[in-house]
Amino acid sequence: MTRYLVLLAVMPSLCSSAASAYTAQACVKIQVTYTDSDPTWTLTNGVKEDNWKEQTRLRPPYGASYLITRGGTAVASGNLGDGFAPGVPAGCTANFEVPASVTHIMWVWSEGLVQSNHLVSQAPNRSSRIAAATFIPTATPFDVNITLVGSDDHDTEVLSDVFYAYVAGSYALFRHAGGEVGNWYYYYRCDCAVSGSSCVVAGNQYGDCSCAGTPPDGCYVEGGNKTNQSLTNPDGTWWVSSMKPEGDNTKFMLIHELGHQLAHSITNGNANGGNCNYAGGHPCDAAGSGAHAMWSVENANCAYDEAFANFYSADVWNSHSQQDCAYKYSLWNIDTQYTWQLRHGPMIDCAADDGPDPGTARDDFTNGQNAEAAHPMEASWFDKCPDPSMSYVSTEVDWTRVFWGIHTDGASPPSFTAIGQWLRDCGPVGVDTAYWDLDACAENAPGTLNANWNANVPATGHNIDQ
């Protein structure tokens, strides 16, 4: 594949000095920005996600491929630490020999290995990108900080988005890879270009990108982020998350899309690919055929599938050693408070399980939705969407909260891997019967899974059995 070398963050050249050879270890950190992170954005009870709360910070690219050169000669190469190798912290190189204290160059690719799973973040031409920085090694472990700068402003945006996706995705696979190895996970960054009087998709897309605008006034990527089965390599057929520019800047959305890919791998596709085309007329219907959102009423298997991806993202960014859960959403509706519209969506309570009564709002601490409006959030949100014509439907937010409760309730809740294996063993669920299929299957699940399932579904939990 084609790769582009972009040299960044060049340090002042220093004169080399005679010195004895020594061993060095470099730890790479890339400056990334996620617009759905803000230390002041919390649920109404003050709870916030536990991981990566700051918008801009230097963070390690877990498991990324790297090359170190000195004077044009390769010195060391491999994969940065993925957080599991003894003596190699996350984002760090293995030890390498340094004959003299002189300038070296660190090259880092937007692809790598985390928990023996492949992660590739691609530019519009389906190539990974490279970021680099110069450094002078020291005899003690040291940081190599990289600021992402491309050949021009647009290239900087593309380069940044590709690495934002890799850095967040690599951390997610460090947190949870579903107990499997050898899987492939792909991000692809959509882009547009001007062609005569038209705005067209740039590069070599996977079929999930679209463009809008009229040159010379503007040309931009439109449509939502999508994950579809669309790539075949020598190891099999894999899914790709095609991301628009805004999606690459939001950590919850990035990992939601990766969650669809993970579901394809660890559940044999059972928790991925539902039918979202429920067309019932009611106040909680999503806009447009096939559209869906946390609050929209959907066919049961669509709500289940989307909720598993929500749950994966929630579990990456929240500590599952505690019951509370905060999810910064990236969509808003007419009932989202104006302040949170400016933040592109509310802070959703992805637990809402402090009490047994699904008919009250006291257990929901979602911040940004008007409680008295047509689209509020509450402990069993579906109960705010009564309509006698609805059947076999539910909402993503209720399913997300069920998964979170299964994973966090009690002294010995099932692991994320155990939940994935349960969904794999249950097999595909029906368009209308996701709850009933999983309810029957849970009776044979090991450990506390069935008890936690029963505690989080009707009649004591969230209404997903319509």
C-alpha cells in the first residue's frame, strides 16, 4: 500500500557528544483532541465518564507499528507496547542500543497490533498514515511527543482524524478485545473533492461515504458514520467503519462504530446488523426510513444491535467496577436543551438502575433532555412512548442500560467477554423477538448472567419486551 512520510514536531538540532553506548526506551505520545470530552460535562448527579476526560491531551498509540532511524539507518522497529508486554509500557518501544547521543527519528504508523488483533486506520486512499518526530535518546525511559501536521491544512485534518481513530480504537482494544485474537478492525476516513462543477467522494471508499455542496462555494462529507461488511483480505471478510470528519473527533462515536466490528467478530455477527426500518407513527419515531437514535423506537433486533455497540463504547470510557455510567451522545432532538444542542447532544445516563420502578424518572440522571417533553429520558425510557399500534419494538437506550446492568450489578458480574460469548451462543435473534430469544437463552448462561439479566429486564428493570 502507498504510505506517506510526514515529518512533524522537529526539535532543534543538537551537537552530538562523545559518549559510551547505552540502552534506551522511547514512549510515544500523540496529541489528540476529542470534542465529546469536557471535564465540566456531567450527568445531573455530577457523574462523568472515567476515562479520557480532557479534550486535548498527549496519549499513547497502543500497539502501533514504528521505525526508529538514525542518519538514514534503521535502528529499531516493531510494535509499540499494547499494555500487556512485560517491561514494555503502552506506547513504548522495546529497548534499543544507542552508540552515541545524537538525533534520531521516530516514525509511527496508524496501524498496529493490540492484544494480537490488527487495527488499521486508513486515509481516503485506503493507506495508513505516518507521523514522525525527532528526538535524542536518554539512558532512562523518555517520551517522544508528536504533534500531527500535514502538508497543508486539509492534509493536517485528514492526518489528525486518521490518528484520532487509531489512538482511541487502540485504547478500546486494550480495554476489551472480547477474548479473541487475530481479528482485523478498520477505520476509514471519508473525504470529498471538487470535480468540475460537482462535489465527489475522494479516494477509494468502501461504499459508505457521500458528499454534498456546490463548487466553488463548498464541498463536504455528508451522512452519518457507518460500519458495514465491505473489505476482504487474505484472512477473510471484515467490517469497516467509514467515518465522517466529525465522527473521528468524538471518542464515544469512534468506539460505538468499533463496537459493531467487535460484535461481528466475537458474537459471529449475532449482535450486529439489525433492521432499523420500523415505521410506526408515534412521538418517539426516528426521522427517516432506517434512521435510528438512542431515543427512537425501533425493531427489537435493531435496538439490541445498536445498544451492544453503545454498551461497548460505554464500557471502554467508564469503569465497570462501579454501577454509574455516563455517555456523551453526539445527536440531539427538539427536546434537547439549547446549551446541550451547542454541545451536539446530551450527556446520557447509561445505567439508570438505582431503583426498581421503571415508571419514574428518579433513577435517570441524563443531563440535557427536557423531562416534560415528548423525548425525555428516564429509567425505562420506552414507557414514555405509549402507542397501542406499537408491538415488538424497543429503544437503544433501554437495551444499553440492560447490558450495563448485567455487566456491573452484584459482587461477581459477568465480564464483557462472557457477555459476548453468551450472545454468540444464543445465535441470531428475531426482528421482533430479540428480548424473548435472549430471555430463553439466559436461563442456560453460566455464573450470575441470568440473575443480572432478570434484575434488569421487565418487570423490575427496563422495558425491552414490547
